[in-house]
Amino acid sequence: MAKEASLQTASMPVLPNTYERKTWWKYIQMGLDSVAWLVALPVAFILRYGLDIGQIDGSGLALIASLAVVLQLGFGLCAGLYRDRYSYGSFHEGRILYPLVVANVITIQFVLLLSARHIGVPRSVVIIAFPIAILLMMGLRYVKRMYEDHTNRPDLDSSEPVIVFGAGFLGRNVVSNLMSDPKSKYRPVAIVDDDPSMRNARIHSVHVAGESAELPQLVKRLHVSKVLIAIGDNISERRLMRVTQAMKELGVETLRITSAIPDISGIKGEELANNDRYLLENIRGKIDYQINRDAIASYVKGKRVLVTGAGGSIGSELCRQLSKYAPAELMMLDRDESLLMDTKYSLTGLSSLDDRSIVLADVRDADAIRAVFLERQPQVVFHAAALKHVSALEAYPKEAYKTNVLGTGNVLKAASEVDVEVFVNVSTDKAADPTTALGQSKRTAEMLTSWYGQQTGKKYVSVRFGNVFGSRGSIKPLFTQQIQDGGPITVTHEEATRFFMLISDACLLVMLAGHIGDSGEVLVLDMGKPVSILKIAEHMRRMYERYDVEIDIIGLRPGEKKDEVLFGAGEEARRSELNPYILHAKAPVQAPSELDYALWFRNYREHRGYERIDHAGQGE
């Protein structure tokens, strides 16, 4: 019986080329370009004098050769040719190299013109040397590129052969990156595309072997068990299902790779997270967070666990991580049924929403939340439901108050009524000295959590961390989409920095914080050094080899900080003895009876640091 296969959807906008230029390679590159001039100029002299080497002025040759080398290296360093800005041997590097060599020739010609009486070098020599030098430089780059392409291909024994459906931008990007990664799990053996002009073309040595009608024959002939559909949004649903059904009948798995904003849910979530890890660690460096998984299991295993905001980036990953620790019951609560379906599918491979793991409710609805808690009696709660986009909440601060303050209060109150043992409120670094509606609302949520912890005597804690790299709405998917759209990449400030964590790391530390924290504490995650936003944009552009895409500095948005902080003024913190990447701080308490939107808004307005005209209904 044919093995069943279903269409799985994932996003793979950046499959990183794991080849990293060694730090010493730039010196070899500088040396090779110097050698090109040291070969080209003597050859040019010989050709100029009709092979009569006796007429060559040795001192003049040495002087011009030295000048050519110095100018080549100087211009190259200024243009970024030897500063790891361009992929070695790429078209974009060639576009920089050619005008650079032309500038070198013009400069030498100008020097010869001024010093004709003192240097016995005909000006025609440099003109003759120019094509020889540029051909040598490009030739050496081509040889090196061919060598790298060959040695960085996926390992034949450990990689799985696949067929890529689509030879457009997305398909080429997928093939290029897979064929440039020696650790890749997949090895493209053929490409299928219905564009007649692509017939028999080769992309990274992978043959465009036919059209979609020939796909079944190719699958059988090449013995593949997986097809990657890389056509983005241009493929119709009907055609997609026709291809999927044909592959299903052959027992072949199909995976659609889209150009949409990445979603880490689904079977490819781990691989996408690894791509995010590659990019972030190349910029920030690696961090071993020293996760004690037994500590997490000690309070999760065998317990009834509820996650609010289970359809969001953090909430869905929390559900995936928590499921590994054998809770007695995992309840996934969200108000968006589509996102809940995505989360459930990533856990079980099923999309039905009519079982007990799914809880459809809005944290703003106090009665609905109370009813859920009374019926389901959760013992451990992770509260990740929140509105989080700074600019939107600056325009509509009352929405931040309703969800992040009142919604959190509703969940806390319901939890206290059913004696929840551990309550973990997911907060943000923007709650430290808040200047935005988001930060102000999350700071109030921390204070409410602290109050309920004091009242119940149970472990009610908040966990504060920075931006989640790769989550929906973060800069990684935004920059990816901007690059694919041809730019520009928009950066708020050339010196702006942010703290970043990967979703998987953040969730593991959040779960560990539920074991480490004491009631009423704010636990702050150490995310390493802050990362330059501009550096991320440049790195992603380099990964895509899209140097034609501009980077625009658009200025900080109202209320936005150039640099984030983890602790507010006067907050004292101590590093945890159980994990060096978790710090303990105390949050002041605020009773729910003291909540008043007018006072909250007044406090927010005093601290936001800029003036704006508020929308109707958003003020006091």
C-alpha cells in the first residue's frame, strides 16, 4: 500500500549557506589580486616591446607594479572588497571589482602622465595589463567558487534526494542554498518547471529535467520520496492539489515552501528555527543557556497545563515544548481558531478543533475565562496572550490596556480561584522604564501578577525578555519579505540595537523560570549582547546576495528607544544560582481594585516622551 503523504506548508525564505569565509581568507584574496597585477604588468611589458625583454626598465616595472598593488588593496578595502561584504566569486563582487580595477588603471595613467620624464614606462603598458589583470582576478575567483560549490554540496550518504518544483526566484534560492550546505538533510537531484525557456537549464549543477507532467516519471526514475514545491503564491490551489494528489498516489511526500512570512509551526518548524539560529548566532554569537530539563519536568509532568495565546509565536512554541514533558493534559487557549488549528496541527498532525485540548476564549472576557478555569481546573498556567506591536498600540493604547492589563487580570483572578500552583506571565523588556503603551501595559501586568502571588502564596512570576527572533511581526520575517520584494530594507536608526532570543530558547527559559522563580518575582532572561539592527539587515542581504536592495534609515518611530534596557531605574537584580542566564528582580504590587484607565493613561502619557493627537476614545 502506498505510503500516505499530505501537503505540508512551510516557509523557507532563507536557507543559509553554511560556508563561512575563514578570517585568513581575505588576506589570501588580497594576495591573489596582487599576484594578478604582478603577472599582468610584466606580460604587458613583454607584449609592448615585441618580446624584447632587453628594453624593459626594471626599476620602472617594479615601481608601477608596487603602485598597482598598493592601489588595488587600498581601493579594495575602501570599497569593501576585502571586508567580507560580498560573496567571493559572485556577480555582485564582480560589479565592484571591475570599476575598482578601472579606477586603478586611471590613477596609474595619471601618475605616468605627471612623471613621464622620470619613469621609463610607456602608458600603453597599463592599458595592455588591464584586461590581463581583470581576467586573472575573475578567473581565480571562478576557480575558487567552483571549488567551494563542489566541496560544500550535501553529503551523499546523509542527505535525502528531493525534486524541487519551481525554477523561479524562490526555487533557485532553495536549490542554491541546499546545494551550498554540506550538512543539508536534502539534496536536490532535479528541478521541474513549466517554463519552456528553463528546459535543460542548470541551477547550481541541478538539471531542470522537465515539466510538471513529467514529475511522476522523474520521481520513479530518481527514486525520491519528497518533492519541494517552491513556487510561492503563483501556483493555483487547484494545480497544487493536483500535484499533491499525484504524489500521494506514488507514496511521495510533498512540502510547499512559500515566500510568505515564516511560521515555525508544522513539521518544518525545527528546521526553520535552525535557520534563525544560524543567522542570529553569526551576528550575536552562540549561547549555551544550560537548560535543566529535569527541573522543568518536576512541575509540568503529570499536571494539567493551560497556555493562553496558544496560537501566537510564543504560545504555540510553548505548547510544542511542554508536550515533550508529558503533562496530564495540555490545554491551548486562544481567541483565533485558525491559529489554534495551526498549533494543534504542528503537535498532532490533525486539524480538527473539537477535542479537549482546544479552548476557544478571549482573555478580555472575564466570565468566559472564569468558566474555563472552573471547568478544566488547570494546575500550571503560562500566560502568553497579549497585544505586542509597539506602533499599533501607540495609536490605540486602550487596546493594550484591555488585553494586556484587564485580560491578564482576568486570567490571574480565575487562576487564583482554582488554586493554580504555578502561574508564569510572559512579559517583555519594554516593561523596564516603559515609554510606550505596550511597555506600560506589560509593566502593569507584572505588578498584578506580583499582587496575586502575594495574595495566594503560590508561585506567580513574570518572565521578561526582549525581541523574539523570527516570530511573526519581528524584523527577521519583515526583512526577508522586503528583500524578496526588491527592497528597500527599512531600519529605524543606524545605531539602534535590540536584545534578541530564538523562540525555542526563550520558551525553554520561560519554562525553567517557572521552577526557579519565587512568588511575585520578575525573572529577566540574559540574552547576551544587544544586536545592531543595521548589522542584521546587512547580514541578511549578504545571505541572499541581493546587494541591489537598498537599506533605508527611516528614523525612530514615536516613543521608540534606540537601545533597550532589561531593568528599570531602581530595580535591583541578582543572578540565579540555578541558572546563570536568569536574573531575579522584584515587582511592586498593584491590586486589581486600583486599576483605572484614566490614571493609567495619564501615567503613560507622562512617560511616552513625545506629543501626539490621540484617536477618539483612546484618551482618559
